[in-house]
Amino acid sequence: MPGRYTSGIHLFDRARVRPSRPLLTVACFVTAVLCAVPAPRLSGAEEFLPVEAVKPGMHGTGISVFAGETRARFDVEILGTLPNAAGPRRHLILARLSGQRLAETGVMQGMSGSPVYIDGKLIGAVSYSLGAFSKEPIAGITPIADMIDATNQTSGTTSPARVAAAAQLRWPASPAEFAASLRDAFTRVTRTSAPIPLTGLDAPALANLPDDVRLRPISVAYTMSGFSGDTAAAFTQALGPQASGAPAATPASPEPARAAALAPGDAVGVSLIRGDLTFGATGTVTHVDGSRVYAFGHPFFNLGPTEFPMTRAWVQTLLPSLNVSQKLAAIGDVVGTVRQDRSTAIAGTLGAGPSLVPVSVSLASDRAATRTFKFEIVKDQLFTPLLTFASIANTLQAYEREFGVATFLVRGTAEVRDYGTIAIDDVFAGDAPAIGAAASVSGPLALLLRNERQPVQIDAVNITIQSFEEPRTASIERVWLGTREPRPGDTVSVHVVTRSYRGDERTHTIPIRIPPTESGTLSLIVSDGTRLAATELRELRPPSTSDSVSQLIRAFNEARRNNRIYVKLTRTVPGAVVGGEREPALPPSVLAVIEGAQPGTQVQPLSSVVVGEWDVASDEAITGQRTLQVPVRDN
């Protein structure tokens, strides 16, 4: 398609950005949607002006939305260029902005991606600002060639950056450990880029600026709805004060309904959770090439390949601030998919949005009718477990007691495509049970999504939570055996007395069978789930090191739970865990052969073998552990 790009654009492959529709169709569409905007004629907006041709003193025009969905013009004066400012061959154009309310607000959150044109040719996107307390709206502009070059990279759905962004934790993990691991992972991807010094640029506009002034990527305008309390505070801590955005529902527009397609200068959203809770971010569209959309001019989280819903957005109002001004914007309907999140831009395609993880939380209590909350969460190594955790914890804190003792009985499932179901069944009590309840669902998701064996798809999460405004806990007080000296093959009763938090005692009788092949002294362990899991982890590998997804899911389903009294009968005998599977009672010679004959096979020695295991369910969170020695007489 000769003549479509100006000479000098050499940082990307022209064949990659050829539109999927005829040029005339795209040009007519862009002209039509901008005909009511006080901006330059953009029928030639597909023509680019390379950064080498941009000179100080040039004047141009930018396009952005400052109210509703109406795009408006602002003026741009080029101050110069900063070679290699954002990386090798990643230049920035420095400019002063004016018009609209920019003298009052400065460069705002939400302006990221606003296209800038000189003589009708696109030069790039407003993407950097001087940061807080700036007296002039001076911005850095990312060249459009750099935006296209970075986002046209093709790769798989998982990259080293994605693995690094995933939550790092073991399982079982305490609620505090789980919350900390997700918070740390989120903080890693929300760290801002290194500031860019304004060196080597002789511009009068910079003469009055302090020497330590730096350019930083404009923060995206986050939008949150339905989050409150500790959960909202956690988001704000990770993202900064801008995390408290506008409501998510788009208000009725006084303008005629517009087409679903996006055009340069439109407000655009990236949605991470939708439904009864909403979390996402908004910015501005820079360039549309057929069905391909480029925006922001800087990274969202720099995650690489993504599948996030791309939405329309509605600017409700501008919020001037001496610190950082922002557009308060609401996320609208899904119009496509964000497929790349790179250092110079985000990019995606118009059309159907990506598939999401449907999450249903039914909350029951004796104080009100059962409420069911539904939301959809993006499929992502980091954000699926993080937002599932936040959504459940936030729902509990919003409708149940946030401070003081409470108990949550959690039951449900997580559906894993091609691998079956994770069963969720546990009780959490104490001063902060909401964190434990949320972690019981999100913990397995986090480990599944970061496993290095096979890719995993989470199809749905459905849970029911029964709440009680009292600490339903009980401790193991006494344990005894109904038969003093059982024989091999006998069925005997184990009596366990538990004491509730109110002091009430309850006796549980658990029948167990002595294996007919056993004799001598056996150990009987009666324990809560937490202590038993800690004991087993000293010998068994944690589920996070399982050799397959199937093993991992089985480990989750067999995990020790708080609402169980566990009884284990063990015998001291050497064994091993080979390739994730228990191999009890192995002679030393066989163990040596296994270790030597299969290089690379993980072999973990065992000091005892389980000869019997039983449990009894409870509606209370059990604590405590007792051990008895059981002499078994020979027949």
C-alpha cells in the first residue's frame, strides 16, 4: 500500500500493521466520527510523522475526552526530543500542552494515550508527565512507531514476566502468608518505571523548573466499585490514591448511541473484574488500524501477552489537584480484547471480549435472607487469584462483622478444565475469619495457575458461605481407646472429648480398624488439620512441588481442614515419596535402587508409614493434638 506511511518510519514492519479493511473504509469511518469534534481533519490520520522529523517550535493538536464521550481538541507545542529516554531507540518527544482546562489541571491521569498530530500526521501519544505539583502541563509523547513496534511482538500466553508476576507461596499457607504473597506480587507489577531526567534538552520552558524534575509515566485512572474497608485500603496501598475511582456503571448518555468501535482520542477502559464488583483502569485510544487498537503510550502493568476485556469509557468529571489531577471515568461495554501490555503501549483488537472466570458467592446467615453475588474475573496468573481473594474478603467484610469474633463455614467448588473439581469445605473462626475464608478459595487457584507442568484453565468458582456471629471453635481435651490391647483385625473405638469456646464438652466416638497384618506398638495421632498438616510437611513434599496438575488437585482435595478431627494410625518403618507418590515400607536396598536407577526422580525418605486414617466432620474449628501408643497383641 504505497504512500500510506511517511518515509523515515523504520522501527516496525509495515506488513504487520496493514489494516484488515480497505483504507477508504477506515478513512471514511474516522472522518465521520470526528466530524463534530473541533479538531483537525483526520482523514489522513493513518499517516505518521517519524520522531526524526519532529522539531522544537512545531505546533500540533491533541485529542482527548474531557466530559462524557465527546472528544475535544487541545494544543501542543513541541519543546524537543529526548533520544533513548525510555530505553535503547525508545525516544520521547517533549511538549507543552494548552487549551481545555489543562492550565488548571496539568497533565491528568486518564490522558495516557491521547493522540498528537502535526499537520494531520500522527506523531504519538501523551504518556509522561512531570509528576506531582508541576506548574505547567508539560508532557512526554511516546512515538507511534515505538508503540506499534513493541505491541506487534508475538509470543505465547506465558512469559518469564508472567511467571515472575504470579504469587509465590507454599501450600498449605496461613491466611496471613497468603495475603502477604499476593500483596507482594501485586506490588511487583505496580512499581512505577524509573524517572527520566530532562537532560540534554535546551528549551526555554524548562529554565524555571527545578533541576531534579523527572518525567514519569502518567498513572492510569483506576476505577473501583463495590470495594470498601480493608480490601479497598489494600488496593489503595498498592496502586496509590488514584485507586479510588468512579463508579463502574456508565450513566445514560444524552448523546445518540455511538457505534461500538473506538476511534483515536476516545476514552478506553481495561476491565479486570466485572459484575457486582468492578475494578479496572481507563486511558485514551491513540490509533486504530482496522480492528487493531493502540492506547496508553506506556505500560499498564507490562505483563506482555494478556487477555483483558477492552471497554468503552465515560468521563464523568475532571478532578483538579495540586498533587495529581485525574479524570473520573466509568467503564462501559466490552468492545474488544487487550492482547499486549508492553513498555510503550497496550494494544488489542476490536470484537468479542475474552472469556472470564465466573465467580458466584452465596452468603447465608441467621440475620437475613441468603444473598448471591456474581462477578467475572480475568483469566490471569496474578489477577485471577488476587481478585478472587479480594472479592470474597470484601463481600464478607461488607455484609458481615469486620471487627470482632465471627465464624464462616465455606463450601463450594472450583472447576478446572480437563482436570476436574477442587472441593472447598472448611471453617474459619476468630478475629479475622474473612481472610482465611478467602484464602481457602484463592490459594489453590494461585498454585494451579503458576504451576510449570501444564497450562490450566479455571472455568468457574462457586461457593456458599454460612456466617455466625460467634467463635465456633473447640479444642481437643482428652483422648482414649475403648479397648486397652486390641488384636490385629479388631474394630475399636477412639473417644475424643472437645471443649467449645463456651466451655461445653462433647464426646466424639470414631471407630477404627486395626489392620490384620499389624502387631507390636503403633502410634495413634488425634489432631486438628493445621497441626497435622505441619507435621506431614516435615516428611512429605508440599503440593506446590507435585509432578502433575492431577496430583496438585488431588493434594488440594486431600488437604487438612479446620472442621475435622483427624485420626492417624502409624508404624515406624522406612519408606519414601517417589515422584510425588507414597511408597511405604520400602527395604533399604529397594530405596537405594530407586534413588540410583532413576536420575532426576525426586525421592523423599519417610520415617513412618500410615496404616490407617479416619476423620470426623465438625461444625466447629478444631484445635489441639494428642498422641497415644497402642500395643497390638498377636493373635
